[in-house]
Amino acid sequence: YEDEFDKDDTYASSSNMITKLNINQCDEKTWIQLFGKNGTISSNKIEEYWNIEPALSNQNFLKGLNYCINRKDLSLKRGKNPTVDFIPDTCLLSKEGKSYNNTLEHYESLLMYYDFNEQLINEYGYDFNTSSQYFKIACEELLANNLYKENDSIILDIAWPSKSNVETIGTFIENNIIDAFNNSNSKLNIKINHIVCNSKDEMIKDVVYKGKYDLAFGD
């Protein structure tokens, strides 16, 4: 019963699954090679080619996306453990039971990505102001390279296996992205669309495998 529950008796256990967002970083040429009429991964009719979002090929924009998601708050709301790891702790390197996530190599790779900022790693990659700064730099680069015009919108289509995923995760992430981007005071706008599928299998087969997404739920 809730009134008899002792919070001191709780503990966090490791999982064999990590929830993440896959990112379609293809530029137009790469997307056609992978998913076009004669794609090496799958094929699409020319009239069904995906409208590539140039911002997702910009490394500063991707850092803005990464830093704007408050994984700790999102995880607490869902009874999960926050992490910046790509694979779970249960993925082992050897029969001796050593987890890759506990290796020096893993920690050094995190340090390099997060600009040797241990505090940022401790906050699970979340830094609102740093995210906004990266978004601002990215938008300046995108405008300078004539990939967008002033006041254009970066439109991100996020694919989910079901409507419930949008309600429990998608709306939270959407607000994180929009808030940090708007705080950048850039000369571009951002919009989020949610692509809702009927199942995880449908999402993988008809969306991810076909390269028809900007971001996509993954585990």
C-alpha cells in the first residue's frame, strides 16, 4: 500500500533495453543511395522519395537536439533510469561479465562527445542553454549555406509505434526541442510532426527500413 511504502527500500535495477531516438542524418545524395529507386538498403518509387531535412546533417544542430532533452525528468515520470548510453549495461564484452558501459574506453568516448564536461554527463546530456547555443550556431550555418531562407521552418517528423508513445514520450520531447530552439533567437523556426504507426513492426518495415523519417523511436 502506498501509505506503507518505504522509499528507502527502493533501488534501480539494470535493464536489457534502452529507449532512444534514431536520427536520419542522410543528405539527399546519401538517402538516394540507400533508399532510392536502386537503394542498397531498400527501394522507394521516385514520387515517394523522402523530403530530406538539411538540418539533420548539421553536427551543431544534432548537438542542440541531444542537449535539449531532459532525460532525468522524462525517466522519472515514466519510472525508468536515465542514461546517455547507446547500449544497456547488460551488454557484456566477455564471458567474465564485464559491461562495455563500465570500461574506460566508454567513459572516454562520452567525455569526447560532451566536450570533456563531466557535469554534462552527470546530467545525462541535458543543458538547456548549451542546447540553445548549438541551435543558434547551426541555424547561422544553414542560412549561410543557403539550405534555408530566413523565417523558414525546420520540420521534424518523428515516428512512433503507437499513439501512447506520443503521449508518454513524444510530447515531452517535442516541448524540450521547441523550448530550447526558440530560446536560441535564431532566424529560423521549428515544427514537430508525429508519425503514428499501428505497431512497432509497421514502423520498422514501412518507415525506418524505408528511410521515411527524421527521428524515430527505437529500443
